[in-house]
Amino acid sequence: MDSESIAGFIGLGIGLLVLVALSIFESRTYRREHGGEGMVHHWTHQHLHMPHWRRPRH
């Protein structure tokens, strides 16, 4: 491996670590502001319980 590919892998690793750290921070902040409800739970509650998505049952 040459030095450019090593530097690229190091940059990729740092970028992924920053992305994971920001995601964890955002998730904790959202949970704290919304009384313990997580983002995924909030999204599924808002979008998957819509009546027009359900098939009519006979």
C-alpha cells in the first residue's frame, strides 16, 4: 500500500467515527427533549399508522 491509500483509509475511518458520534449525540438529545421517545419510534408512529396505508378488511 502506498501512502495515499493509507491516508485515504485514515480519513475514511475518521469520517465514519464523526458520523457515528454525531448520530449518537443527536439521538440522545432528541430522546431527552421528547420524554424518552426515540426518533425511530416517533417516525413509525407518525407514518405507519396512517389510515390510507392500510388495506380495507372485509
